[in-house]
Amino acid sequence: MSEVAIDKQYVLRRDQGAAFFLLNDQKVLFSESTQEMYVLNDLAAYIWCRLEEKQKVSEICADLVKSGVSRGDAKKYVNEAVWHWLKFGLLRLEHECTGSSTSCSAMYSLNVDIGGLRVTLNIANERLMQLFGPVFEHLPSSAEDPHCILEINEMGGMTLVFENRSTVICCRLNEAVPLIKAYITERICRLDATRVVFHAATLILNNKALLISGAPGAGKSTLSTRLLEEGFEYAGDDIALIGLDGEVRGVPFALTLKRDSWKLVSHFRPELESLAIHDRPDQLKVRFLVPQRIASRETSVASWIIFIRRTPFGPSALAPLSRTEVMGRFIASSYSPGGKLTLASCAALRRTIAGAISFELTYSNLESARDKIMDLCCA
């Protein structure tokens, strides 16, 4: 773990949702945000309590040395504890810039609009810009009245993301893009409490929306990438936002392609092989591919809804689904920012389903699946 080298403008603070307490003879940290509990040994508990007393890292190390711990071990123990707690969100770094500026050291600024959320990314250096720029530059927005401003910086070998001058993400460099994408996605979902969030890719053909839903690993992004080569426009590969009128809005982040799809996709998008590899929180390695055609319309009526299921072998087949079956699958794969679907949300889903024809697509071959969908949508 890298040495904690906190710049003078930053201070360590306990997260408001973190609590330290004793359970019999065990010392425990609890995180309200992650709902996780962490059992500490005596040394870690000592370091935590000293940080709660607002002691500096250097002062804690010095006291450990006085107690008989070698200088090297003292630095190691404190560094590992602080970085782990920052990563888990138990500690936060806060910067104390003066003046009205929201960013102390940004070299670059990206203004993006994604799913109706306006975000400013203030990026500290060239290396970070080379990582984030290719993933977000296709979503330009004006710099006026952003919903959130994120400052992206590096310290001690870690990537830090600040909002309102406090860390919201602490991670390794290759973990940063997936985590920021997840953070922004959560903000998008909370932007409008009346919208239903449906786990599906959204593609547009002749101003009509195709929704492709399936379990993780079913191949939504890979199939979407292939269909984009056939004339579809891209609106999103992860979630679709359904308004009260039943119309659909995609969230056009760059396509997220997992390792098992790289060889297939590189046949028609060879540039994929040169893109950076990122580590997701679920331990999967992904690349982010910017689509060539992004839908110009903000919302569209869903004309086709396809639930995909990948099998090891066998021909591709489309099986029609009743509206009752589709509604059940929508409810299972949707959520609302309020935590549950309301009657109004249910009515919105009914409107979406009523205007579409729905199928389950079973497939083992990408090209065959593409043919089935093209025949359906171009009929």
C-alpha cells in the first residue's frame, strides 16, 4: 500500500455514517452507507481512535515509534489502515481550498450530460485525462448549472474523487472509471423519483426503441454493439429510464464490454483491442467502447422488447411473450428511486408494454441473434 502523503490542503475526517463501538471484547466499525461491519484488531482500533481525536498521520506514527514499533512498521500499519478506510468510505479526505473555486488543481474540465444529469469532471492531470476523456467526451454539455461537480485527483498512488470538497471515491487508477460510472448512474437514478429504472439496453431504429434485457452475462452489450453495425442508433447498454408517459430514455455511457466479448467485437470494431482495461468492483475486466451513432431523440416509444437468454449451443429462436409475462419480468428487473414501484410507476410500465411486441430470444451465436432481431425490426 502506498505511503499516505496527504497534501497540506487536505484533512482526514470520519465519515458521518461510520461508527466505532465495542461488542463484548471485539472492536467494530460499522458503515451506514455500505451496511458492512468491520472487526478491528487492537492496533487498528488504536489508529482509528487517534484519527477520531483529529491526530495527524505523522503524529500517530511518531507515537507508535515511541511505544516500540519500528519506524518502517509504524508507517506501514498506519498507511494500510488509512487507505483501506478511505476506500471503504469510513474515512474521507476534505480539501480546504480558499475562495469560491470548486476545484483546487484541475488541469482539464469535461462537461457532460448523461440521462438528464449535467456533470462537470475537473481532472487534475494528463494521465487521468487520457483515462477519462475517451469514455466521457462523447457526452458534451454546457458548463452552466451542473447538477454535480466531481474533482478527480491522485495522491499516494491512489485516485481520489471529490464532491463538495470531500472524497466520494478512493481507489486504484484502473478501478476509477467503473466506480465513477456507478456513482453517476446512482445520481441519474435519483434525479427524478417519478421515473422507473429498467435494466436493459436501448437502441433506436427509425425513431422506435428496442429494449434488450437479460441477466448479467447474457450479452446485452455485445449484441447491442453488433446491432449498431446494422443501422441502429445507440441510447444505452445498461439502464433505460421510463417516464410516466411510458416513453423510454436510454443512458448513453460508452458500451461496457467484458473480456469474453473482446474477440467477437474486435472483428467489427478493431480499435477495441487498443483501449484501456478497467477493473470493476465485481472483479471483472472491461473495456469501454464509444458508439459510432448516438440517438438524437431524448425519448422514444418502445416498439420491441426482447429478453435474451444465451445457451451453449442450439439455434436462435424468438418466442412471443404475453403482456402479463412481460409485466412480471419488468417488475423483477426494475426499481424506483423511492425503493418500490408505485401505482403510477406500474401504469407507466403498462403504457410501455402496450405499445410494443415482446419476445424471448434464446441464442448461442451472435450473428444468428443479430439476424433474428433484424428480421423482426425490419419487417
